[in-house]
Amino acid sequence: MAQSKVLSLFGSKNINSLFEDIELLGKPKDVFYEVQSYNILVSVYQDNNEKSNIFEETILKLLSIMELSIEKISEKLCLEKAFIKYLVESLEIKGLIDEEMKVTSSGRNLLESYNTDERKIEQRLFKIFVDFRTKQILPFIYTDIENFETESIENETKDRLEIKVGNKTDETIIKGRKIIFDGEDVLGIESFDIIKAIKKYNRIAEKTTYSKINWLGSSKIEITKSDKIFLHLQIGLQNGNIDEPFISDGFVPQIKLLLDTIKNSIIFKKIREQESSSTISYSQEKIGRENQNTLSELIKDINKEINYLQFLENNRDEIKERISREKDVVKNIFSLVEISLFTYLKENPLSNEKLNKFKENEPDVNLEILKKMALEIGLNIDEENSSREESLLLSFSRLRINNVFNTPNIKVLLPYIIIKAKYDSNNTFHKIVNENRNILKDLYCLKKMADSSGHTTKVDLLTLYNQYSFDNNKFNNSMDLINNIFEKYKKFIENLLNSKMSINKENQKVIIVEKDREVSSQKKLDADIELEKNLGNLYLYYLRDSLKDDFRMISPNKKESELPKGNDYIITLTRIIEDFLTYLDYEKIKYSNIEEAIQNIESFYGKKLSDSLRYTNSKRYINELKGEKSSLGAKAIVFLSSLKGDYKSLLENLIKENFIELIEELIELRGHRNNIENNLKDIGEINLLRDRLFKSLKLIGGYCYGEE
């Protein structure tokens, strides 16, 4: 048996480490999936990497004008001679100047490219991978074909493979079953299919460390040779729905076009059987395994300690012991809060999309953004004296963000919770805020009491509370204070984790039962599955998280009682179309005015647009061309009038699907601004409008992102 070829993008990593936002049940399984690979020859724009060094560019320009020595260049640029020497050597190594410091032909060509917007074009080889069953191109494209290497095979049988990945210090053996297709080569791959695949690859690559393909759209694409190869895939079960797998190649978390094949395979059935027996609902012990104490253990310890304190006598020795033990209780209550925040975020992580802008900022900039977000979700922050709140938010930096799950730390966890609540109206933190808008001040007080309890044995809890608390609550004794704090933060945890706590008085066993967590999680998953059916990979890969949240609100699988009321439904649908067109990847054609753009649409459409589109504000049209705030009508006109050339067929298909009439109807409904009239509108009619618009969005995604 001839040895197979295998490509692994995972190396020694797995789905969980590459894609933090997905939630798997159990460990992913390794498989080797046979595909047809093709080498394709594509015209691309050449990268001018030399442009990155401004000093080298300056020296190159000087040398093209006159002969200069290193000393003279050093004087002219006021830079150290040693640094100039280093730059000159770099230019020589790159072949841009010769030994006599004269500019070479390559150097002159580079200088010419600096002075024009034109980029050089070259022919490059890439490798695509085609699924035998569906005859479709997979998302990943190998761009560095000159250095293409397959994995080292340790052992191979008829139905299994073992490969070695990693380097000498990090070697890993990966074992898995083969999925083989005993068929003929896939023939008839069209250039149009490859173009769509390149567009799709580029969209995904933007969010990864992989390089984009700067292809020349008008060029011919040639297929040079083909071969069979095994792709290393990892298959995992979705937590909450064991009938739905994740299928990843390490480039994307889900390869949708392989779903039917994998779901009907013996391998998937075995994985599901193995994991279904171990499926458990919310387990507090599982959640807390990263910490020395789980939530339930901490609550149990605190409760026992409080019971013990109640029986201490008030003699001198026991008062000293009481003060020490009371402070330990407060420190444990604070740990309880930190671990509950940590637990919540492990279960509900933030996407990188929402975190990246914070990573680039200095902590003081992030502080102002977080304070604004806190106010927007209803938290009270004193304008004149916000030092309490700021002390909990001012350390949100790149380093802390990257290490958020190392050790529970309220100064990192609270900002996460606030950001999460800002973008998620169903977030459980909203309930906490609604019940106590001063929760940040309370948490500040608790933290200061816990911190001080670790540093001094002389000051009692009541003194610490009076020092750091913002309110005027008075307690008769420290036990009243402790009981108040404990009950307050048990309620805090119940609201945050959507759970109910109970403590058995006889055996002190703590039970934490989550309320409707599986139901709400399952509903979100059901909506995602339904939207994937309706929108395909457009929903999986190309929509922002905030837009996905809007889609879920009006998902086709929702019952009438679960959908927004008429007017809110229409507002949500309008927002979806506006956001979709705002972030759609297409080239806008700029007409001299809106009338010319409308005329262009009507000439192809064969009839006049309705007044709802024709009377779109011209300023809104100009704003849309500039990427500024506009309107649904302006966005639709700019988009439709830009469908030229290769996208002409898209406009034809959209007209067949009555997309223009659907947009006109939506603008008319939204334009009424009549809440009562829209709320009385039959939900079935709005559902029909939604379904037809979703169908058009999927069609648009197929052209613009290479997904149908």
C-alpha cells in the first residue's frame, strides 16, 4: 500500500485552543478526511515588503539622486553612522544597491512603485482542496506552495493513520481513523467556483494569522495538477446538542459542507454514543475545578464559619478569635464573588471582536470607555467622585485581558461582565443592576474590607465597613454585618449564574441548581442551527456577533409568543438589513448624484422605484458613499447601483426574488413611525417578509463571500 499524504493545520493544538468562542462536549476526536487537491495558477499583486522601512526608502531615494558615502548620509539624516551602515548593508543584501552603493535596476523599479499607485503583478501557485462527495472547494487554501510539506507518517493501516507533528521539543503523535472515498477524481472545477473560494478564504484569513491572497480579479485561473491527500480534521459535539457536530480543519471552526457526510458516518455515531453517556447538566464541581475551592465548597465553609461564630463567648480571648475569624469570612465571601464572576465568563466568553479594541488602548482610555458602558447599562457612578468605581476598572490592559482566565481577579472580570452586558440585553448582570444600581460601590467596599482584613488584626469589621461603605447603613454588631453581606452576595451569585442555592442544615451540603440554563442555552443553539439552515455559511463566518444577536431575536424557529411585538420586530428587521449592507464586502460605484444612481437601477429594473426609495435624502446617499451614517434607502440604492460586471447576474436574481419590492415594503413600514399600527400588524405577514429577505441575504452572501 502506497503511503498516503497528510496535511494538518492543527499541529499539536485542538479546536478549543484555536477557537475560544465554541463550546464542546468532551474532547474533540481526530480523523483524516480524504480530499482532492489541485494546484492553481493565479495572477496576484506582488507585495512590496521593502516599503515597510522608511529609513531604507529615504536612503534609496538619496542614492538615486547623487553619490553619497555612509558619512555624508549620516550627516544629512542626522543619524548615527553605525545605523546608516546597517541600513546600507540591508539594501545591498536585498539587491537594491550594489557594492559601490549605486542603485540597481531592482532598486529603481521599487522607487518607481513608490511614486505610483500601481502594483506589480506576478503568477503564483496555490493549492485548493475539494470534497469528493459535494464536489465543493473547502475553505482553506494553501498559499505557500513552494514550502508545502506533508506530515510525517508514523504508522498507517487500511483504516487508520498516525502522524507526528511539532518540532523536536514539542513532538506529538496524532492517531485517528480515515474517511476514504473510492471514487474518481473530481473534474470540472470552474474558475468562478475558485474565485468564490478565494473571496471566502480572504474573509476568514482577515481574522486569523493567515495571509490574504491579493488576486487580480480579471485574470484567468489555471489548474495545473491534482493529487489525493488526507486533511487532518477534529470533530467535536456541541455542548447542549449532541446531534450537531463541530467539524474543523484548524482554519475554521465549522466546515458546513462536510456536515451531512460526517453526521452519517460511523465515526460520528461512535463519538456521539461515547459522549452522550457522560452528558451532564450544570456541575458546580466541574466549573470550579481550576480553583482551589469550588463555589459550593466555599459557601459550605462560610456557612459553617458563621454558625461557629454565633456560639463564641464574648470573653477577651474569644473576641480576638472572633475578629480574626470574621475577617476570614469576609475574605472568603470576596473570593466567592471573584470565582462566581470567573465561572460566569468561562461559560459565556467574550468574542475577540469585542476585546480587540480594548487590547490596543491604554488602560486610562479603556477606563473612560468602561465608565460610559457602565452608565449605559444603568450602573450609578458619581460624576464628582468616581474613585470607588474607577479602582475596579482602571487596570483593564492587554496583558490582563490575555490572562483573564489564569487567576480570578475582580479588576479584570468586572470589565468583562460590563462589556458583556452592554452587548447582550439578556445578560444576567442586568438583573443585578436593576436590583442594585450601586453594586460597583458595594463591591469596592467588599474588596477593601477583604484586602484590609489580610493586613491588620487590630481593626474590626464594623470599623472597616464604616470606612469604605458609601451608604449610611448601621449594624448592631459584626455578625449582623456578616449575615447581611453573605445573603447579599449569595443573591448576587444566584442572579449572575441564574441559579438557586440551598444549604442542608444537617449535613451542611450545598446544592446549586441552575434555573433554566439548559433551556436558554438550547434556545440559542436552536436559533443558530435554524439560521445556519436559512443563511448557510454566511451566518457562520461573515456576520458580526451583534448582528447575530439581532438575527436570533427573530429566528424562523421562534414561536409567535417569543418574537418581538410588531413595531419592535420591524425595527429589528430594518437594523439587520442596514447592518448587513453596511459591512458587506463589495465595491461601491460613486455616481455624480443620487438621481443618476436611481436611473441606473431603473434602467435595469425596467420600471420606476417606489416613492419610498426614490425620495431617499440625497445627503444620506452621499453619507453612505463616505461610509458615514445614512439610511436603509441610501444603503439599498448604493448597493443596487453598484452591481455591475460580474455582479450583474446577482442583480438579475435579486429582481427575480423581488428584493427591491421587499426593501420598499420594509422602508414603508419603518417609515410610518406608527407603533400602534405596526403592533397590530399580523405577525405572519412580518414573518413572510423576514423569510423572503433572509433568502435574498443568502443570495447576496453567495456572490460577495463565495457562499451559497
